Amino acid sequence: MNVFAINGSARLERGHTAVILNAFLEGVKKAGAKTELYYSQKLNIKPCTGCFYCWNKETLGKCVIRNDDMDMLYPKLRKADILVLAAPVYIPLPDYFQSFMNRLLPLMNPVLKTTPNGRTRAITNKDVRIKKIVLVSTCGWWEMGNFNVVLHIAKELAANMSVEFAGAVLRPHADYMVPDDNKTKKVLENCELAGFQLIKDGKMHPDILKQISKPLIKRKNYIEENI
């Protein structure tokens, strides 16, 4: 099984998102899957022009934009079984990461379908193996509600590609993760376990995801320290 992961953090390897994602991917690898990790901040990804060249019958699946790093990424994305989107919460997403997501359109097919709830959705092209999308995200604020917009975007992308949204690994108030702290160690252990479960069981167990998001500090204390 091939897992394609992209980290949208502007802080690259130094960010909290990388800490969470790396632990998650370690579990994926221990379960026997192959992983590829990229940082959108390091890539040359031009913005989508919205021309729908990739949806024309004669040029189906081909992007009109040439000579940027999506040329290298498209073959890897087509061979991936699972797409892992990792990003910190901005307003709502880092810019390079958003460009990457917009440029996923050539993986989709203009033949649309209607879901039981009446929504119109696309499907992936026949040469695209992606069956699941996972979100890995961190934010600085205390409440889980801060993930709502990013979580909605990831779920909508999965729905628009007609693939499974396999869950979200979410770490609020990530600034309170401290190296060698027992609570932080437990968070990372559970991130690794979630990655392992995704490959071995086909899903991440809800109780493990809940443990990853477990408060590291009481909300009252967080407010006292930050307001």
C-alpha cells in the first residue's frame, strides 16, 4: 500500500504539524505501507487557473500548467492508495497547501454523480488509486472547534473525489507539547498507533483519535496564560 503525505506547514520540519505527522507516518510504515512525504512550502506549485483544461475530453487528466512540481507529483498521487493532508490551522489553510489542493482537479473526472442526499459529486479518473483521505492538523488555540473549517474542507475534498474520508488526527493547543513530557509522549504514541491501525485495520479507532486530542492543560489555565 502506498501512502502520499503532504505537510502544508510553513515551519516545515520544525513545526508541531511535522511532529504529529511524523509519528503518524511511523505507524503507517510499521504496518507495512510505503510512504512519501512532501512539504508544500518547498514545492513550486502554481495556482490553478480554473480553465478546466484537465476536464476536456481530449486532454482529460492533464493540467494546462507545465514546468512546476505538480508534474512530478501527479504520477505519485495516481499510484497512492491513501492521501494524507497535513496542515496547521491558518485562516483557514496555508497558501501553498491550498494551491496544492486546488491542483488536484486533474485527478477527478467530469462525469458527475448524484449522491443519495442530493449532492452532485465527481469521481476519480480510472488511473487514480486513491481510496482514502486522512487529515492531520494542529492548532494553537485550546478548543477543538478551531478545526471545524479545515475538517470540513478535507471532508468535502474526499466527497468530491468520491473516496472515503478515513478520519482526522487533530492536536489542539499544540504549543503545549513538550519534548520528553509524559503527556506529549502519550500523544505521539497514539499518533503512531493511529497510523498503524489505518493500514492494518483499514480505519483509525475513535478512542485513539480522542486520546490524541486530549487536553494537555485545563482550559482555565490556558486562558489565564494567554489572555
